[in-house]
Amino acid sequence: MKNFLGEIRSAVLVTLVFAVVCCGLYPLAVFGIAQVAFHEKANGSLIVDKNGTVRGSRLLGQGFTADKYFHPRPSAAGNGYDASNSSGSNLGPTSQKLHDNIAQNLSDYRSQNGLAPNAVVPADAVTASGSGLDPHISVRNAELQAPRVAKARNVPVEKILKLVRANTGLADLGILGEARVNVLKLNLALDKI
């Protein structure tokens, strides 16, 4: 019995030590390192204006619908751009609902941007990302939206395209993916002109 109680005591002691290390010290160490080495990223890559107001995150898409703003790609996250309900549509390539959604998005995109009924539209303009929260659109998507934004703001389209170029990010590591435009950063830049 004495040996059994000794084993129990050792097991409880080891459990407590691991709990303190794994549930306390290790997370605190990782948190501390992240705050020192990657402060902006560890806190959500927030975009803060000159008044100290948080305008959003570089990493999460937001819904913009006014003509004077660039529109993000469609979202399947909850009720649209709901970060607490991040998800794709989970509809497969043979899904009639997916086909109907894309057809509707295509029609809406073309009419919003004054494009011909047979105009080629980038895929990111009519399909949601896997998370439903992608903050980027393709450069071509932004170029197609530029005339609408210029007209709504009564600004020359060349000035809008210059802003698009200034807010275009390169492919990751220069080779992964393609150049892309962060919609929130671009729309904030628009509000400054």
C-alpha cells in the first residue's frame, strides 16, 4: 500500500509539473517572443488610422458595397465576412447551387462595373475564397473596377489605377501565387484623396 501511494504521489506531482510547464510557462514564453519579435503580426496585423482608430486587419476581408469603393471577392463566411464563422461554401464542382451562385455573381459584377454581357471576368470576382475572408483581389479585378470607382468619386481613372499599382503586393517570395491588391488598404488610400 505504501508503494502504491508513492506511485500516486509521483504521478500527481509529474502531472502538476507538466501542467505548469505546458499550460503556463511555454505559452507565456511563446507569447513573449511573439510580442517582441513579431509585435504587429501577433496582434492581428491591424490597420490603425492617424487618430488611433482600428480600421481593420490586413489579413481579413471586409464587405464594401458602395460604388466609390473597390469590392472584395464574395464571401461564404457566415453572414458575409464574419470572422467568427470562417468557411468556404463547401460546394463541389458539380453543384447546381455553386453554378447558380457564380452565374449570379458574374451577372452582378458585370452590371456593377458596366461591362459587356460576355466580358471575361477574373475568377476571384465571382468565387469565394476557402476561408471566405480573403482580403485580396487580383490586379485584373481591381483594374476592371477602377472605372466605376473613378466615376463615383469624380476622379480620373488614371489616378485610381495609380493607387491600385501603389497598393499591389507581389507574389509571396516572388514566385508563390500572383500579385494581389489588399482591398482595405486600397479603399483607405482612396479615402485620403
